[in-house]
Amino acid sequence: MPSPSPILRAAFPEYKSPYGPKYHYQPNFKGITASQVTRFGFKSAAFGGVALFTVIFYASGLPRVQRDLLQKIPFIGSHFVHEIPASDNKGVKTVSIFSFDEIVFAKLDLGSTLIVGALISVIFTINFHSGAQYGPSPRAHWIALATIAGLCFLLFLASRTWLRLVTHFVPEPYLDEVFHIPQAQRYCDGKWHEWDDKITTPPGLYAVTVAYHRLTQQAQCTVSSLRAFNGCALFFAAGLALFSRQQSEGRLPWRRAELPLPLSLYSRLTAFNVALFPVLFFFSELYYTDVLSTTAVLLCYTWCQSRTAGLLSGRRRPSVFSDLVAVVLGVAALAMRQTNVFWVVVYMGGMEAVHVVRNLEPQPVEKPELETLVEMVKFYGWRYSVGDVHDPPLSIAWPHDWALSLLSIGIAAACNPKKVMCRIWPYVLVVALFAAFVVWNGGVVLGDKSNHVATLHLAQMLYIWPLFAFFSAPLLLPVFFSALQTIRTVFSPPPGGSGPAARRREEDNPEKQQQQQQSAALRLATSLFAAHKLGYSLALLAACAGAFLGVVHFNTVVHPFTLADNRHYMFYVFRHTVLRGRAVRLALVAPYVACCAACWLVLAGSPPPPGSIGARGQQREGSTPFVNSPFLEVPPLPAAASSSPTTTTTGAAKKTNDETTAAAPAATAPEFDTSDVALNPPPQTSTALLWLLAAALSLVTAPLVEPRYFILPWVFWRLLVPAWSVPAPEGVLPRAWRGLDPRPVLETLWFLAINGATMYVFLARPFLWKNPDGSVMDGGRLQRFMW
């Protein structure tokens, strides 16, 4: 390499990388290279393709352009509409509804086309203008973008196909659409003061629908255009789920801005599967409130994640503008459905409060020798008050860790009320506005208040687990393998034996000698909570079974609507299970407990191995962040990474690790683990408990059991589920497959099968309501099965 001239040396000074040897930046004197041409061409094709797609379909609505230009294009000209004389029109029954060109290309309205094009443009704009990285290399980056674009197209195709089929077979409003569609049409006609008293939800859906039609310049709010609006909302829900997963991966404690890591394949498929969730996808082409409500709550959630990550203001505290946007988005979510208040205020407000507590940065101290229970309570109470909280990953948390997490965060929030209130005041304002609405309205629901009275329905928290287990059956593979491993371990002999030699080793153990010096109360507490054995799990399952038996016996509520409408699947579920008798109801407790344990274990994921690393060969920040429990031993840092005695406080571990990293000489650049498992760790204990609380509050207040009510609990549960790697021996799987989670692919196939079955039953298996004498009811209208 030739030595640069003094002018170039002054313009491009020497740069020393902390990850590798010195090098000199060399400007490009060779002009445009092949790689630059490739990147520029790909970018131009991305933006130009979207623009061309939009222009063609906008122009396809002009008859002159159709006749003189588009119909003459080779190969694709036949897909554009030809004018057919009235004498040549065919009957509806002779037209194939399953024709690909008819489904995809014919009668695409301008609004849907613009929305899809805008969504694709936003994805590429985020990539090129915000520095987002979807791959560790340019090639992987473009492959990831192509995957996202392909998933968007598949979702667009599936959604449009479902819309075409529903519009063809069910052209008239069906079931709850009988209330929603006329109300939306009144708003489209400017009749803002007319309201149907049978509608229970706020008018947010209708207001946004009117704005959508005005924006897309559609003259009338027809049944098909109103249904198509929900399909557009489904696209935004998928995009927001993808952005939420990107936010979660970008906040990993070991991730560095110098080396941006890719958006994992697990996250991409997770966002796609959220849109394919059978209950959500089924109602995406019917004019119901569920899809737009989910989209509005996900929008609030991504904004909350941006606030906690500091992506908007770059400061430790969000700006006033960010606070006001949080209030507006929260009120907008409540305008879609009243129960969204629990997700906005409890879940997201709680996350922000925990974020404040976790960033108090207490001074590190060494753990003293604690010999009595009172000393232990005083020490840890003081540490919790300054922000050294106990909030471990859910994979290593037991029920007493859940209680300690709530206790420590509660103590820290109570001792720092000003900092917490300055952060969560937007959510306090949202709940205050909601309370004012309830007082003004005289209740939570707007109409039909006699049939929608808020009540305590604890059995909803029993029904949620079988529903999750059914829809997310492919995600339960780790539970199956774990159960097999547990059975194998139980029936295997202990490795240490039980003879005199084993007893002598136990007596010579320093930890055993230290426990003998502690008081009886402290030894009892340690023995109860520190010994995580099979008996602990069995006792926990027994306690859950007892609680579930009490709920089934005292709080099983069967709403009259559940038994009055045989068009819903839940009618048949209740008919063949809950209504079979008291003995059957009590016997169902066993499946409830099994499904609850399986879903919670899937959410917890696999515990990290001792000395978990974020980069191969390098220790993460602290041995285990935010672990400060008297009953949980924190694994010490390696000797090479620690120059002082290990302490149990998070701040001490972090400080020691940072100082060691700064003092260490610069070596080669670390090879970050970009597998699905590394980029998608288990959630923190506080996050899981906030999810459980929000889900419980949103469900137990509803006397009616409908799968639609479980959409938001499942969506947030699915976004928190960590990745999993196949426990295969070394060399069995190809290298490219190591660390990849196969469950999302199986989940996609499972969702496609469920969606295909429910769509077929809804469209091809209608029935008639008949009286006992055989006469037809409801004017002979066809009835259809649905969720």
C-alpha cells in the first residue's frame, strides 16, 4: 500500500480501532465500483418499484389508460379490466372466485394500494435513513429485507384473498356488522349526532374509517370498503409488531452501537405470525373493532418502548412532546375499546415506572455478613430503596423471586416518588380521563348496559391457558423435551452417592459451615427459598390446582349470550365441557394447570448457562443484571474479568466489569452471537408480572367468554416469548441452522391450517335456523360459524 501524501494524511488522520490493529482510511480514487452500483440499483428498485406499483394501479382506474395503454402490455395486459357488453355478462355462479388474477389484480381499490405501498416505503425508509441494520453483512442485510418484503406480500395476498371470498359469499353485513356498518355509514354521511344504543364500544373505529375514506377519496362507505379498511389495519399491526421486536433486540445490555446486529429471523416470523393469529386474521376482513384496537395498542406499545430506550430524545427523561404524544395515543387506544385502559395504563405505565427504578444507579457496596433475619431485612430493604432492585430474567425466577421483584420495585418507587411521577404522569392523565368518561357516561360501556355489566369472572384466567396452548402448540416443544429430561433425571441415581464419603464432603463444604453460624430463622428462610428442587415445583403445582378448584367451584360464570348463539365456536366448547356437570368442571382443572405451566415455561425460556456471554469469549455487563436476592447466589465474574471481590449488587458488578474492559488492551473485534437465542432472551420478571396483571384485569371484568377478548393478551405474550434452540448434539445440525428457532415456521404452518379450516367452515358450511315445527327463522338468512 503506497504511503499517503501529507495532504491526505491531514485530511484523513490516523484512526485507532478499539477492536483491532491500526489502519489508515483510504479514499476511493477509482470512481464508481461494482458494489456501489449494486447498492444504488437495489435502492432505486425498492423505491421505484413501490412508486411504479402505486402509479399503475391508480392509472388502472382510468378507462382511457386501460384501453390505450395497460391492456396492450405483453403478458400482464389481460389482467386489467376490459369493458364487456351487457349482453355478454355472465351469472355470478359461472365466474370462478378462486381465479388468481381476479383475486389479486382485479378491483384493487386505490386506498388499499396506497396503504400497502406506504407500508413498504416506511420499511425501506427506516432502513436507509435511521441506520437500521438487518444483517451482519451487506448480503445478509439485503436477504433480511427481501424476507420482510416477501412476508409483506404473502400477508397482502392472504388478506386480499380473504376479503374477496367474504365479499362474494357474504355481501351483506353479518352478525355484529349489522350494528357497526350502519353506524360507520352514518358518520360517512355526516350524521355525527346519530348513535345506535346497541353499540357498546366508543366511536373510534368509525371516526378513523371516515378519515380513511376521505383520504383515499372514496365517495361511499360500502360494505367491502369498510371491511378492506380492517385489512389495512392488519398490515400496520404486523409492521408495529416487527418494530417492537426490533426495539427489544436493540436494547440488549451487551449490544454496542459500533457493531449493529441484525434483526433476527425469529423476530421477522414472529411479527408475521402475529398478523396470522387465527382470531385476529379472521376478523381482519369483517368490520369489527378488534383489528384496529390491536393496532392502536401496539402503536402505544412501540412508543412506550421508544421512550424507555431513549430513542426519541436522546436524554434520560423523555421530552414534553413525547409525553403529550403518549397521552394522545393512549386516549386514541381507549377510543377503540374501553378495556385497552389496562394495557395502556397498567402494562405500559408499569414498564416506564420499572424503567425509572432500574436506572437509579445506586453506589455499589459489598454484602456484609448477615447472621440474623432482622439484619438481612434491613440491609436488603435499604438496597431496594436506593434502586438496587431484584428483577432477574424470568428463566431463573421462582415464585419467591416474583414476590421479591414486586417488593423491591415497590420500595424503590415509594422512596423515589418524584422521579417516578415525572415519568408516568401521561398514563396517570389517561386513567384520569377514563375515570371522567365513566362518571359522565354512567358506566364503562356506551350502549346495551343491561347485558354488559362489569363483574368478577376469575374463571377467565383459567380459560386463557388452554386457548394459548391450542393456538401456540408448536411453541410448546421445549416443554415436551424438558418434561422428558425431568422424568429421566428423577429415575436416575444421584451422582454424588449417599455414603460416608459424601457426608464428609458435605461437612467440609464452606457454605455448610457458614450456614451453621446463622440464626435459626435465617436458616429456615434460606432452606425454604434457596433449594430449587422438584418438591418446590410440585408444591407450586398443587397450590395452583387448589386455587383453580376454588375458582371453578365458586366463580364459574356462564353468560346467557354464550348459550343463546350457536354460531360461535365457544357455544360448542361450553356445551361439551363446562356444562356437562360439576364433576367435569372439576376434572378440567388438570388441563388448566398443565396448560398454565406449559405456557409460563414457554414464556420463561431456558435459563442462561453460568457465566453467560453476549460476545463469544467476553463476559456481559455483570454476571446477572438486576439480581439482588438473599436467597439466590449470583455467579461470580471470571478471575480475568474481575480485580476486586465480587459483590451481590448489580452496580458493583457493572462497575467492576466496565473498569476491567477499559483497562484491557484493544484486541481483535469481538464476534457477536447473532443467533435467535442470543437476540431474543427471556423477559424480565417485572415485565412478565405486569403482563399477567394487565391480562387478568382485562379479562376478569368481562362476564362473556369470547376468543376475541384474548387477542391482546396473546399478542403481548407472543412478543415476549424468547427464542429456543434445538437441543441437538454437536455436528447433527448444519452450521447455518445452529441457534435458529424452528418453532415460528411450524407456528406459521399451524396458523395457515387453522385459518384455512375456519375460512372454509365460515364460507362453505352455512346453515339455517329452524323452529321446532320445521319453519325457517330469521327470514331464511344463512347463518355461519365463526370465532
